[in-house]
Amino acid sequence: MPPDDPSRTPEPRNGGADGPIRRERFDLPRSNGTDGGGPGRHAGNVDRDPYRGSGRPGQSRQAAPRQPQRRRWLGVGGVLVLLLTIAVVTELVVAGRDDDGGDAGGDTGDTHVTGASETLVSEGHGEGREGPVPGDAPDTGGVGELPAGPEVTARGDGDYRGVGRAGMTAGDPDRRDADTYTFVVEVEKGLDTSVLGGGDAFASTVDATLSDPRSWISNGSFAFRHVSVTDRRAPDLRIRLTSPETTREVCGGQIELETSCFVEGPDVEGERRGAANAGRVVVNAARWVRGATTFEGDLGAYRQYLLNHEVGHGLGFARHQVCPEDGVLAPLMMQQTMSLNNGELQDLEAGREYGAAGRDTTCRPNAWPFPHGRSEGDPVDVRD
């Protein structure tokens, strides 16, 4: 976008008079009563049955009585015969098992195929039905609907715990004209993080995204420092992975769609543990786990977009942007979670003016303010 584009309206760290920087929060979708986790499905609670050990209560290990030397050797021989028998039986079972019946484990070495399977493969003439084309998905007509995927804890405890390791620095905090933001990374207590690799995995993605040369540090105007939640000084940003229902309560909204948000200032209660100089980046766990249809299954790129977009609000880029030209990379501050088409976004936000860009203009997904890794220039200038 041109340098004089009004997409960036910097806000003071302590908040402006116009209220919270927020225009993208919508409510949770209601359950459609169907199975399968399709679009629009309400995120259900994850099964939290406690881990059950395999030991038997009351059992104790006792030392076996000593046997004469001759009998000990006979015992070892019997064990060897038994192990050889088990090995032979196992080999027969593995060799006779279908490919489709195999376990979905890690690297298992060579794959053994039965003669019948080899015959089926070698005599095929390509006359069967074609498989599905990767990326094809049913057209539900639902703009901004949540894709199918793993279940996510619907509601957490409303309190947060710190995750990750403090100390990461991105950009040049010592640069005279750089605006350095400190941040902490937190996960809502009660949120099952097993579906995303744990809370530390979330924090690692935050660190990696903000330190990427395509992120906000690219032109030297911004720098970031990951600090500890135990630091006596309040951070500028609290980046919080949050359950969907807590997200709804914190962010508010009118349209029944899942999204994330940025909210200025500390927690409503004003507690010290929730203090933040700039505000809170509220990352909806449902989106973090399932992504958005606009990114066509690229969950990693969507997570980078989500972080960069919401942190961008925290840096003062309050306004959302439109697709400037058909087929180009979308500006980062476009509401890409919802749609890449101006007209669809306009319908979601009734009355919004899209200017000369036009309702039919559609962009391509983009996760970065500087997608080409520019070292200078204005962010979201993606048409060169």
C-alpha cells in the first residue's frame, strides 16, 4: 500500500480516547447438531479422563527361590526356545497383514507386502476411480466458518499460566528509532494443549514468528523482547492462547464466527498478573488448532498470519485493510480469517466502504507484513 495509506493509526501505549482497538471479534458458532466436526460445529470439551497406570494394586515383587545350577541353565534354554517361537509367529503375522491394517507410527523401516498385494498393483491398468484431488473441499457457502479438525476445550478457567522460555530478542532494541515491545506468552489454565504439542510449542511459534525477517522487525521500526511472567515490570503485550468461550467473553462481537482479537489494557479486574502496557493478544485456540479455510489447509502459515495480524493491532495498526487488486497477496491487516474477498467482508460488516478496490476483488493469503523480507519501506506493500 502507498505510504500515505491510512492503514496505520498509531495509538499511545496507555490506550487512546476512542476505546479498544478492535473490529474483528465475532461470537462462537452454535452447534448444528451434526457429528464429524464440520464447519460451524461448536468446539466440545476434550476428554480429560486421568491417565490410568497398568500396574495392579496389591501386587508385590518377590525374589524367586534359588534353583540348582543345572536347572538354571535349563530355564535359560527354555526361555530362548520361547523367544524364538514368538519371533517366528510375529514374523508370520506381520507378513500376512494388510497395508491398511498397519499402525500409524513413526519410521518403521522397509514395508513388507504380500504376493497378492503385489499382483494387484502390478496388473492395474488405471481404469479405476480417481482419488480425491488434494485441497478439494465441499463448498458449504459459509464465509469464515471454522474448518473441521480436532476437538478443543470449549472453556478454560479464565486464568493464565506462563509458557515458553524468556530471553528471545528480535530486531534491534538498541536502535534509536526502534520501538521495542516486551511480551509474555501465556496459556489459559484448563485448556488441553495436547492437540497442539503443549504450551511451550505455542510459545516457540510466537518467538519464531516475531523474529522472522518477514515480520514486523523487517524495516527496523520495531523490536521485541520475550520476558518472564515473573518480571516485576508489566510487559507491553500479553500473547494468550485462550479457549473459544473465554475468547467470546473477552472480545465480544455480533457475528457468529470464530476469530481472535486484540484488546487494549489489562484484565478487566485490573489485577497485577494481567497488567499490560499496550494490551492483550487473544489467540482463539479453536483457530490455532483448526486454522481457516482461506489458507487451504496450511495451518502453519495461518498461525503466522494470526500472530502477525493481532500483534499488528497492538503496534498501532488499528484499521483493517481491503484487497487492493485481484490476485495479489492480501495485506496483512485484511481480515483473512473471514475471507479474501472484499464483497464477502463487506457483507459481514454491513455498511463498510471499500472504495475503488471493488466488491469482486479477491486476494491470495499472506501471513506477513513484509512477505519479501524487505529491510526498509512500509509494511503490507505487497504489490511489487
